[in-house]
Amino acid sequence: MPILARYISIEFLKILLLSLGAFLVIYLVVDILQGMAMIMEHKPEPGLVVKLYALKVPKIVSQVTPVAVLLSTLMTLGLLSKNSEITAMKSSGISLYLIVAPILGMAFIISIFSFISNEYIIPNTNREVFFIEKVLIKKQAQKSFFKQNKIWYRSDNAIYNIQLFDPDTNRLKGVTVYYIGDGFRLLRRIEAKDAVWEGSAWLFSDVREDIIGSAAITTNTYRELQIRLPESPEVLTAGERESEEMGFRELREYVGRLRKEGYDPTRFAVDMHSKLSSPFTSLIMAFLGIPFALKGGRSSGIAFGVGISVLVGFGYWLIMSLGLSLGRAEALPPLLSAWGANIVFGLAGILMMMKMEGD
């Protein structure tokens, strides 16, 4: 059995590497074509463009790996069936579960490596990609500094401290603005529970204003106060770290701090759980590919494998996207919204395998 497992694993890995290479090239070509307008407009140095797309490779590999695993599963078992090798294995008393165990084992190892990559590699490369595109190529000013529980932003005459910025609703939570005069002297301090962008100005709610004079401090309170800040949501977005720039542990700490400070962390909680669920998509794809490949039997080929991969991959992406959207809209619990697609497709694959073994 170790010889058989090694043989199936090697065949699976060979097809997997070819599939990953093909998908990576196709993805990069499409991405480069989409970025040609940016390159032609800003004319960055060729070395910078090469570095930009090289840094995108880890994320691309992570995204195409599940489909590559599915295609490799279909092709490996399809070729074994076509050459009557599976029939020979079964006639020797080897069960279906032992035949497919090497593929499931490889898919599980790939899932573990995907999680490690999503945790330690991809967040760093995503930050670098963001910095190169926004700052080095598009020449946008990098004025803000992000920490896990605060955003600090400095303009010409003020410093902003923002507990949370939601770019989907253009709303700030827990805002403090410090107005600075000559000699870095504090002139005015505004503290608000939240602020929403109204197209040309920010509308602050539950506001406290402290005006610092030479001899005394004057305090005013307002239910609402419209303030014309020079910074729009687009400017603030340029300095915020998105969920894809953080790993699971960073997001978990961030969600905990948001809850502790009384803010709604639903959007980040969904992304946090998806950091755990998405790496195991490769294992789910292997479970799905096995019954499809064996059902196709000797007639299955490259066209069959590609077609099934596209259909299953699209179906999984559709249900996963729907689940995440419902989770962010608070229609589903974050845990269920992130794991829903894996549960549905995983159970479908296991049930089909059990049915085939029973037959």
C-alpha cells in the first residue's frame, strides 16, 4: 500500500503543478491586461511593475489552488480509470477509500499550507502590492498610520484619531480631531461618537468641542455638527488596512477590541472566520472531484475534467459569496456564513462517495 499511495500521490502532484502553472499564467495575463491603463497613465519603472506582479503571485496561487486541486483529482482518477488501474486495484481487494486516501491526504496538506500562506505570507505581500500601486505608482500621499484598534491620520493643521472606518457606509466611529497651531500648540479638540460623509462634509454626531484658550478651556456640546474637513472617504481609505492585509490572529484581536469598545465587528468577524474556512476549500474540492471522476469512468478526459471544474468552482464561489454577503449584512451568523459553502459542498462530496462505495 505505501507503494500504491506514493504512485497515486506522484501522479496527482504532477497534474497539480501543471494545473497551477496554467491557471497562474492565465490569471497574470488577464491581470496585466487590466492594469495596462494604469501602467500607460503613470509610466512606472519596469522593475517596479515586475515587482508588483511578482508580489501578486502568492495571492493568485491561493485563489486558483482549489480549482487546480479539483481538476487534478478529476484528471488523476480519470486517467487511472481509463487505464483500468482502478479496476485492477478493486479486483485485488483494495477498497475505494484506500484508493482515494492519498489524494485526500495531499489535499489536506495543501489546505494546511494554504492556511500558513494566508496567515504569514499573503497579508505582507498584499500590503506591499497596495503600497506600490497607491504610493509608488499612483503617487498618492501616505499620510495615515493604521494600528489594529485605531487609525491615526495627520493633515496640514490637524491630527485625527479614528477607532473604526467603515468604507462601505463612509462612516467613522469614535472620532477625535486635534487642531494644531504654531509651535505644535493644541488649539481645539473635537470628540464625536460617529461621523458620516454627506458628499462635501462630515456630519458629526454626539459632539463635544473643547476650545483651548490661553487662560481657559471652553467646552461646547452638539447633537450634530457639520464639519468641512479636507479629507474625503477616498483619502482615508488609502490609509486603512483591509481584512485581506491581516491574518486570522490579527483579525481576531481586532474583532475583540472592537467588541470591547462597543463597536459592531460583524464585517471583520465574517472575514476572520473566512480566514479559517477558505484554506480548506482545496480539501472540499477533492471530496467533490472523487465521485465525479469515478462516475465518469473510462470516458472521462481533459474536456470533462475542465468542464466539471468550471461548473463546480463557479457553484462553490456563488454559494460562498452569497454566504459572506449575508453574514456581513447580519442575516447569518459570521461562523455559518464563512463555513456554509464548505459544509454544503463537503457533505455533498462525502454522500456521493458513500453512495459509490455502497454500489
